[in-house]
Amino acid sequence: MPQSKSKKLSVIILNYNSGHYLSDCLQSLYQSKLPPTSWEIIVADNASTDNSFENLKNIKNKKVATHLLQNGANLGFSKGNNAALKHTNGQLILFLNPDTLVPPDTLRKILAFMEKSPQIAAATCRVVLAKTGKLQPECHRGFPTPWRALCHFGGLDRLFPTSPLFSGYFQGQLPKDKTHLIEACVGAFLLLRREAGDKISWWDEDYYWYGEDLDLCYRLAQNNLPLYFYPHCQITHYQGISSGIKSQSKGHTQANLQTKLRSSRASTEAMKTFYRKHYQNRYPHLLTAFVFLAINSLQTLRLIRARLSS
């Protein structure tokens, strides 16, 4: 890793078949109000088969340092981001999805927040879904204990959206208009201090696709590294452009059936991996068997939906 951390911020965008959304994301970043020499952008490509990465070479920008990296293979989310980290010079690292749009003031505001709060290890902003204009629930969530998962998938958190007992999956009891500590957020916009990331060894490469952001946040909490929700700036997220399995991506994604099936399996396999790593030794064997039965059932349902959507 480079020895001189001369930039305030490094933005890492990991791309896989994101179509025009990648270039739109980059163009939105170039409108940022941050001083151009204080930050950099690293775009790493996981062997896309569309023209999303190639099209970036036609974008003219002479202000913000932008580095284009080709991984040569689809390394997955964790390994792809870890590889890109080796090319960064920032004191703060922002992991940003390619299917996002970043307003001009967002980076300036959240960096100012981090500078005023040196005790905070990581932060996220309001992540607004492009299709609905509403807050993406995953940007403000709790850890998925068996009870919380039961309440979420059983619909209790929708019946009691602000109950501390039933709404823990997305921490519905906490206000969405105030800055506060949260347990976890989505990797679409995740800002970390370099020293915090170094302490937890960044992304766990046991996760290929999905679950890695939740795992990273869990390890932050285990190491007493606070993660904050900062609602005074936001991004727009199209969600699921690469995977094709999110309802928000319907009509926009170019993902084929093979990609949809792979991402459907990955999303539930990540649940199993997280449970084995962090919960299996905390709960009775009978409960663990029930949890894995429920996850397998969910995987079957998601595979059926993926086939029907194609």
C-alpha cells in the first residue's frame, strides 16, 4: 500500500456490468464541491462483459485524479475492493456503488462531519432509492439476530415499525432525521477511516457477493469502532443493476438469467456464512437447524423469482 497518504479521501467504485450507471456516477462525482486536489477516485472493474468500464475512457476530466483498474476476473465484492485499496492514498476511504448518483455537496458535508468527530470510525449518509424516493432500509439497519430476522421476514416489523422489540432488523425505533450511532449500513456508501479499516483487515473475502458489508460493520462493532448514520446529505441508489434481483432494478438491469441465479444463491449463502461466523456458537443447535432451514427455503423462493423475472 502506498506510504504517503496525501489525500483526504479515496473513493473506490467496484464495477461489474453496470451499463451507463457507472459513467453517470462518475460524472456526478466530478461535480463535487470538494477541492479537486484533496481527493481521488479509483474505479476497479471485475471483468465486465458490457461496455461500462470501456466507456469511462471517453470521459474528459482534468481535475480529480481518477485511476482505472482492470482486475482481469470477477473477483467478487470483497476481494475486488481489497485489491483496489492497494492503489489508494486517502486518509478516508469511501466505498461507493456504481449505480449511484452523488449530489455536489454530499462528500463535502460528510467529510466535514468526520473531521469534527475524530472518535467516529465510519459513517454513511441517507441512501435514497431512485425508484421510490424513499430511504433504502439497509442503510440504517441492525444486526440480523434470529429474533430480528423472524420479526422481519414474518412481517412484524412492518406492523410495528418503531417498536424496539419488533423493528430491530432496520432499527426502526431510531429517528431517520438525526445523526446517531447505528449497527450496520449498506456497502453502497460506506466511509471508513483508514486506521479503522486496517484494524479489522477490511473486507472478509469469505463473502463473494452480499453480506460483506454487514460482516464489516459487525467487526467494527466488535472492535468498538463507532459507525454513524449522518442524514444531512444523501445519494441516490438504483440498487440491483448488476445482480438484477432487486425490484428497484426491474426494467433497468441488463443481468441475464445466469447472473440473477448466481446473485440469488449468493444472497442467501451470505446469510449462512454470517451466521456460522458470528452466531452459531451463541445459540442452541436446534435453533441453528431452524435458521438454516429457513434460509434454504428463502433461497428456493428467490431462485424461483429469478427464473420468473427472466
